[in-house]
Amino acid sequence: MNPQFVITKLVRGTLTLLLTVTFVFIVLRASGDPAQIMLSDEASPAAVAAFRERWGLDRSYIEQYLAYLTAIIQGDFGTSFRDGRPALEVVMERVPVTLLLGFTALLITLALGIPSGIMAALFRGRWVDHATMSFTILGHSIPNFFLGIILILVFSMTLRWLPSSGTGSIWHLLMPAVTLGTAAAATVARFTRSSVLDVLHQPFMRTAKAKGIPYDRRILRHALPNAAIPVVTVVGMRIGGLIGGAVTIETVFAWPGVGMLLVNSVNQRDLAVVQAVVLLIALTMVLVNLIVDLTYGWLDPRIELHNRRAAKT
Amino acid sequence: MAEATTQARGGIHAASHPPAGRHATEPVLEIAGLTVSAGPVDLVEQVSLSVMPGETLCLVGESGCGKSLTCMSALGLLDDGLKATGSVRLFGTETMGAPERVINAVRGRDVTMIFQNPMAALNPVKRVGAQIAEAIGEHTELRGAAVDRRVMDLLEQVGIPKVERHKNYYPHQLSGGMCQRVMIAMALACRPKLLIADEPTTALDVTIQAQILRLLRDLQSELGLAIVFVTHDLGVVAEIADRVAVMYAGRIVEAGPVDDLFDDPRHPYTRALMDCRIGFSREPGTMLEAVKGTVPAPSARPVGCNFAPRCPTADARCQAEPSLSSDGARAVACHFFDPSAGAVRQ
Ligand SMILES: Nc1ncnc2c1ncn2[C@@H]1O[C@H](COP(=O)(O)OP(=O)(O)OP(=O)(O)O)[C@@H](O)[C@H]1O
Ligand code: SF4
Ligand SMILES: [Mg+2]
């Protein structure tokens, strides 16, 4: 992979982050006196004064912005008024729980979506294909939270097999992860299928056949590496969806992660925490995109050239 | 129809030069009564041809007349949507309708193909050297560094400069002509007995083209390589062909030894081709422009002789389909061809 491509992507990611931080700053300042918004109504005058001092609220906007930016870069997102600890600390202790849910959901997405998409393409028009396609239609049309509620009704209320909320065991993880992963799996399956179908009709597949390469190796060595390219993009996009979905799903299943923290903090107007969550999500998104782009560049040698050309013009 | 087919095959055979290979008696490729159809439309109709070891058969004809489909049928490479009937025998073994392993016993090793669009025919995410190496690894005992050396030899043979560097390139980093040479190297990698080359030199400049033709001739005398060579370029035909089969609108209209065909074309279409060759450059595509009109689409072919709408000598008889008949040296599909008289009556 050429360095220029990597640098372009890094710069773009950093710019996106800067934009998000700036946006959050503007929203906070535009919505009134930050001291009033960020602190609770019962905050003491001394606390308000300290807050103003710390964020330089009596100075110019430019100075305030720079102070804000510096603080963010240093990981200082302010203090959660709810428990008096730094907001970042409050958020970070929830991250592992959400990551566990997110990765399990992603695993389900990939393990379900990619093989079924490949099979549907290879057995186009046969029952595997029809079954997969029906599943994707279902997966698409059922909203996440609704599927979550149905699962709770069936497996917790009626059958009493699985706990409906909380953490602690793999059984707690199962339903939220399945709920979260299903819709994404449907998208991934559909994309994988069309991507593989498209590649199967490419002339280079005929070349592989003419070379005397047996069917299974033609698929493994020639079709799948080419078909993977668009699938990586979709998976990357769905990771964004997973992060968004986690907020609702964590609430439905009382999964004590970042998503639930966000909802609670919004309800309690603990804006330092909300702000930290928003920026953290932005950072995650940027990182995921970066990883997707780099994977893409690694899978598809043509991308570099394309980007080099795009960078020049 | 079967009778005509047998006749035609006999005719083409009788015309062939003494072959250079050891198994001189058996054709390496024998196609009989091949019809390729897309749904109700026949794209290729009743094509029969055969190639002896060490022999070069040139397949010529305007764009869309079915040359590529005929070639791909020979290797069982048609798209899923197309249906082929008839018989294809490779080295004496019937492959039409046989399971894939039957053809895979020879495909890629004893018989290889060069495709018309070399850029699309190469895998975009694999280095070209690795794509050649794959063929070698699949069919020979060579491994590791030996494969690498063979790849570089091959690339040098087809005139690729700086092979050390170029073998690590991806197809998109090479020009069309370079990709074509990679395709040729790949096709020759396992020293095949039969090479089916679908317009292999069209994207190449004259010097490289001459080099490739020389390489093919060398392999021919060295290994007894048989070649089916599709081309628009009658100059190339004159240079390398032993026999020529002329296709028009999905059918073979004339076949015979190259000298006979050039000196004394019998079918009105072949005659038109030869006429416009005189005084024309060897630029691909120019040779057929002097034949007035265009080839009918497969779905819009006329009743009777496919060439009738463009034929200067067509008459009432041409409402019926002419069958390919042979005078021993030459097979011609025209009502005006009289095998016993040995000439088309004027
Ligand atoms: N998969 C397909 N489905 C339907 N029609 C097809 C298909 N492939 C080819 N054809 C048609 O069959 C005819 C013969 O095609 P073919 O590619 O064999 O021509 P060709 O003689 O090789 O022409 P060219 O000189 O342009 O390569 C053309 O009219 C083409 O449009
Ligand atoms: S059969 Fe008739 S139309 Fe066809 S080539 Fe002969 S003369 Fe022309
Ligand atoms: Mg063609």
C-alpha cells in the first residue's frame, strides 16, 4: 500500500474528528450559558465560578475554542455532575461491556451474512438461495427494537430460557447480540450474494477455468478475493449501524453499556458525559472507516492508483 | 445435415498438410455439427472443423460471426446461459456433455486458450507473475524458485522487458499489449499441444506481433503445437495458416488450404474478403469494409443462405440453405459451388 494513500486517509479522519469537536463546541455555546447547561440546577455559586474559570468563559470565543480543543485532546471532557468523576472515566468503564456486545454482534453478522451470501450466489435459484433471500427480507423489514421485544417475549417470558436483561453470563449476551447482528447480517448476506454473482460472470473466471483450475479453487482463489472488496465496505458501514443500534438495544435489554449510559445521561442532562459519548462514537466511526479503507486498499491493488489519481486532481 | 457434416469434415481433412506431430493420424481437436444457442436463437450453426497436430487453422470472419463462441465451445467455456450441441473431441475424447473432470484432464495443460480481451481476462487482484505461476503449479512438478524462473523465461519469450519488475505488476499497471503478452505466456506455460488463440496479436505493435508469431512457429516445430488462430488480419493468415476456415453469420462458409483459398476463393464471401485485401493495409478491421452491408444479427438471419442479402450472385436457389460440400480439397457452402466441377459456375 502506498504511503500517500494512508496519509490521505489519516488526514481525512483527523479532519472529520476536528469537525465533530468543533460542531459539539458550537452547539454547546449556541444553546446558552455552558455553565448553566453543563452543571446541575443545584450547583453552588462557587462551582459555577470554578467552571467559568476553567473553560475561560469570560474570554473570546477563539480562546474558548482553543481551550476546549486542548482539553479534549488531553482527554478532559469535564466532570460528570452525577457522580463527580471525570466524564471520560465514567464513559470508559462502560466501553468494555459495549465492545463485548458489539463484537459478538459483528461476529454473528459475519458468520451468518458472509457464508449464506456466498452459498446463495453459488446455488443461485436453488433452495439455499431462496432461504437466504427470504431471511434477508425479514432481517431488513423488522426493526431492531421490535425483534428484541419479540425475542424477550418468546425466550424470556414464554419459554423462560433466557434472561431478559442485565449482564453476567453468555446467556445474557445472546439475545441482545442476536438482535443487533441479525439486521446487519441480512445486509451483508445480500451484498455478498450480489458481489459473488457479479464476479462469477467476469472474464477472468473463465480464464481460471481454461487454466484447468478445479471449481472449488476457482471460487476460493479467484472469485472470493474479488468479491470481498465491496463486502468490506458494507461491513464497515454496518459497523456504524451496530454502534447506533447498540443505543436502542442496550436500552431494550438493560445492557449497561455506553448506549444505556448515553440514554440515561441525556435523561439526567449530564451533558459532560453526553459530550464524551458523542465524541467517543465519532472517534470510533473514524477509526472504523480508516480500517475499512486500509483493508480495501490492501484487498484491491487498483484502489491505490485510483486514489493517487484522485489525490492529484 | 449429418451427411453434409461428414462430407465437410472429410473435405477439410483431405486438404491438410502433412502434419508435423508424432500422432499424425488423429486430430487434436475435432468439432462436428456444433450449434450454440441462446434460448431460441442459434448463434453458431452446424460448425465442423478439425485440427491435426502441428497444424495451424485460421478462423476468419467479420465481427459477430461466432468465432469466439466456437473457440470457447472447444474448451467447454461457454457462459451458463448458452447451450451447445454437437460433438467436441479433444485428443480423441468426447468432451461435449461429459463431466468437468473429463475436460479438466487436458484443459490448461494440453490445450490452452488466449482470450480476446486480455485485460479483462486477467484477475485484477493477482500479480501477473502469480497468475502464470498458478498454471505451472497446477500442471507441472515444478515448485518454488523453479516456477519463478519458468515464469520469467516465459515473460522474456513473449517480449516483456524488465521481467523482474513486471512479473510483480497487477494487470491494471500494464498496457493492453503487455496483458496480451502475459496471456500468451500463461497459455504457453505448460507447453500445450493445442493452442486456441482468439485474436492474440490485435493489441500488439508490428515488431512484437512478429516476435510472437515467430515464437509460435518455433514451438510448432519444436513441440508439434497445433494452433487455432482467430484473426481479422489476412496478412497474418497468409503468414501462419496451413488451412483457413471462413465463418459468416454463425456458419463456416468455406474451408481449405491457405494457398488455394488465397489464390482461388470459391465462396462469394471469401472472394469479397480477398478482393478487399488487395491494396489494403493490414490494419485490423479494414479488411471487411469493402463488403457492402453488415452481418445480420443472430436473431435476424435470413431464410436460406445467410449471405444472400449481400451476395452479388444470389438467385432464387439461395432461398434454400446451401450445405457445406467438398471437392476433396475445399469445402464451400454455396449453391453455385459444384464439387465435381471443382469451380463455382458463373
Ligand atoms: N452470452 C451470449 N448471449 C447471447 N448472445 C451472445 C452471447 N455471446 C455472444 N453472443 C452473440 O453471438 C454472436 C457471435 O459472437 P462471437 O463473440 O462468437 O463473435 P466473434 O466472431 O468472436 O466476433 P468478434 O470478431 O467481434 O470477436 C454475436 O452476435 C454475439 O452478439
Ligand atoms: S448460396 Fe447464393 S446467396 Fe449464398 S453465397 Fe452462394 S450465391 Fe450467394
Ligand atoms: Mg470474438
